Amino acid sequence: MIEEPRTIQRDVEATIVPYGDKIIIPEGTEVFITHKLGGNFTVRWTSGMAQIMGKDADALGEEVVVPTATTEASDNHEGPPDKDAIWAALKKVYDPEIPVNIVDLGLVYTMEVEPPDDEGNYHVRVDMTLTAPGCGMGPTIAQDAKYKVEQVPGVHNAEVNIVWDPVWHQDMITEEGKMELGLI
């Protein structure tokens, strides 16, 4: 965990961890960056902990990272999207409290590229779970996954569903994830 003090440079929308409620952190608030994961930032301050999306990195004095896939690249892409690229995109999605991506945490159960529709567009469907049913961050994590998958050339749109069967357990974490968490 890092602890970088920062002063919020403009009012910025954030998501309270672990409840998932949206708030505005006012300009001038001192925060500490605890994680920089997948382009997003987890911060803590006297009022709690929140996630600030990468698109708002400038509010922390950080550079906004533009996704690697551009609309033009996606529009010029022919054929189905590369499944490895979709998995790589999902590996850039993190639960803001856990410094391991959702793939290595074992949260992604399925990823399917649907056959093209009548217009030749490819849709991706992802079924994922959370480490705990009461996690309020679920919609935020799913939205981040949807956004990142839709940046992959050839993906017209993505649907990310949160499912509860099977129930997640620590045995689903990959060896890499276990190493990052210090479990092995």
C-alpha cells in the first residue's frame, strides 16, 4: 500500500468504498492515495475511503491515461475481437480494497464473444461475482469492467452481469493472485 498525500485540485466525483455511494470530494480536501490500480485511484481521508476513476486523475494532480484503443481503431477493426485482448482488459479491473485484478481474484466466471448481429457488431458478455454479497462496490466494478472491455477493438458493446452461483471462495484465486496477496 502506498500513502501519497495529495490535495484535491477540483471538485471530483468519487465512489465510497465499500458502500458504492457516489459523492463529491471538494476541491482543497487533503487525501492519501492508497492504491493506483487499473488506472483508478483509491484514496482515504478524514471522511473515509473512496475510489476516483482514472478519467478524473487530474483532480489528484495525476495524468489522465487515455485508453489504448481509440474509436477509430475500433471502427476500422474487422472480424471478432481478440479474446486475449478482452482478458487483458479485464485484468485492468480491480476491487478498490484489494490490490489484485478481478481475473486473478477468480471473480470472472465467464467471458463470451457473441456471434455478430445483423450489422456485424460483436457483443461481449461477462459473468462475474464479488468476494462478498454485501459489497456495495459491485456496480462500480462491473461498470469499470464494461468500460474497459468496450475499449477493445472489435467490441461493439459489453454486458457485465454479477452472479452468485457458484459462491466465490479463496480457492478461486489464481497462483499469481495468491502470490500478490501473500497467501503463498
